[in-house]
Amino acid sequence: MNAPAGPSPAKRPACDTSLIEEEPRGSAAFSGSDSQQQPIQPSATPTRPSAASTLSSATPPPAKKRQIDLTGHLISTSVHQKQDLDQALAELLYATRTPFTFVNHPLFKKFCNMMRPGYIPPTDKQIGGQHLDHCTDRLQADMKQHVQDKPTTIQQDGWTNIKEDPIIATSLCADGQGYFNDAVDPGSKKKTADYCADLLLKSIDKAENEYKAEVLNCVTDNENKMNKTREEVHKARPDINVYGCMAHNLNNLGKDLTPTAVMEHVKEVNKAFKNIHQLHGWLKECPGHVKPQLPNDTRWCSRPACLRTYVHNFPHYKKIANEHRDEMDPGLVKKINNIAILANAQDLLDQLSPIADALNRIQSDDCMIAEATHIYLSLLDVPALEPHKDAILKATIWVRILCHRPPFVALIV
């Protein structure tokens, strides 16, 4: 028995040669220089391009990545910038008299790193070494430009520094500006008139030869030793006008006109309310009070300031003395209640105030010799100073002599 016939096999479809990609050159079909292209035989099953091959042929090769420009995103400090920053920092420390060890503090280094990452500030040795030398050279060059061939006044003064070392220094004044000239530590040498005069003459030579200044005037304070110093300088250099400090002379005049007894009473009361804790606390509780001031020989105009604060605070002193009589020193209470001391203090303040005002005007930076002379002589017309007119005339003798010297007659006229 014959088996039933199954389904007839399907005919193989014709090959669609349009879907067949041409083999790329360089493949195995084209290996060898003498090879000839072989005809493509139709395959039994139709072949379609894969997604990967289609994608690879359609996608261009990835472009080369460009390096990112970080300019503007990072802070860099060049060598020249660091030099400028270091010098600016050094000059700030010099101007503010800040200790050089300030730059070694960790918080300051942290601050610099936050302000400009990567910047390392100079050390204290560099601040006191190379940067100080550079700043000195620059200032000296600038000073020479300002005083060269200019009419100049040289000033000498002495003092004791915080280490109790004596210092004698000179400065130059030209066109209303002051410039440091030199300073000397006398050491164990006695600061006699001859020694100070010798130093002053050397300073004049330095100003004329090194800075090319035209030194015409010489000023010192009015101490007896310095009066002798000016005489010695005038003998050696008669072409230079020498005179004492007008402001210092006014300060001495005010000191001479101040009665010691009145000033001692006022000073004692002010000192108690300034230094005694309980009295100072009571004074602070009074509205409108001012801080009591004490006289000081090295601080000019301190005597009028002491009298002024005493007169201003007197109502508060009296109120405190009445309310706390049993808790205060009886002698202090008696002086506070002495109205005569207040009257004398007010009269003395009326006499010293014009002198203090004249002193402040004369010691200002822009006061010239002609103006100072007018201010000085105008004290003769103050009514409150009428009882002391002889003392003022005696103090102004050298001023009137100075006015008759040829260089100053034109200034004053």
C-alpha cells in the first residue's frame, strides 16, 4: 500500500541580488595583486544587512576630544605677582608698625590661602631683610626727587625709645612735606651741646650732598642745651637761619603761666576719679560725664585738657561727694566742695585755652613761619593774658628778632 503523499517541497525563491552588499576592496576576494573579482553566486536564502553593520556604515567615526581650557577657572601667581604681593604686604606692616612675626601666624596663612590659593606669604626674616632694603631704597630715591634743589628746613630732636635707648634724629621739610634724614644712637656718649651740634652739621652735609637739598633753616627745641647747639651751628654755617621750635616755646609759656598749687588740686581730684575703681564707677553712672585727663609734660596741651575735664565734671564730682560722703576720703571731699579751687581752675583755663589753640595751629603740618609768627604775636592782644603780658613779651623776644632777619621780612610782610 502506498503511503499518502506529503506536502510538496517549496520552490527556492530567486535570490535578490540588490540586497547583497559588494565586498569591500581589500577583503579575501581581492587578496593578491593578480586576483580577479569573482562573480557573486546567488545564495539559497536571502541575506539582509545586520543592524550593527548598517549602524557602523552610517555613523561617522567619533571626533577627537578637545582639551578643556581651564583659563579663568584656576588662580595662578606668577613670580612678578608674588614679588608685588610680598612688597605690598611688607609696606603694610611697616606703615602700621605691625610686628614682622605676624606673617608666621597660621590664621594669617589660612587667610592668604583663602584669598589667593597657592600664594605663600614671605617670612618675617624676608620682611625685615630684602623687602625692607627694597622699600628703603625706593623711599630714598623718591625723597631725593622731592627735596633736590628745593629750599629745605632741617629739624633735630631726641628721645628715648621703648628699650630706653637714646635716639637723636633729623628730618627734612620741603614744600610742606616731611622726610626722614637720619638717626643716631649715642650709646654711652653724653648728649652735650657740642655733640648735638656736630651731629647736626653732619646731617646738613648729608642732606646737601646725598639728596642735593638746599638747606636754608635749622630748627630744634628750646632746651638750654639745644639753644647752645643752635649757636654752634650758626657759627659754623652762618648762611643757615637757626631758630627754636615755636610750638615747644608756646608749651613752655603755658607751663610757666600755670600756678603749681591750683594744678595740684585739680590733678588730685581728676586722678582719684580716673584711677579709683569705685569713684570711676560712680562717675560712669552720671550722664554727660567725660573721662578725666591728667597733665603730662610729654603731651602738649594736656594741662588745659586736665582743667577742662575738671570744670566739666565738677557738678558730677559734687553730686557723688554729697551722696557717698561716708565712703570717700574726707580730704578729697573737702577739695571737691572748695568752690575757690573751681574758680581758680576756670580762670586758669581761660588763660591757657588761647595758648593751647595757638599751639595746635602752629604745630599743624601746613603752618608756615610767617603764619606762626602772626599767631604767636597775636597772643599779646588776648584780654585774658593781659596779666602775663610781660612773660609773653619775654618769650617772644627771639620771635621778634627772627622777624627782622632778611629771609623772613619778605615772608611776614
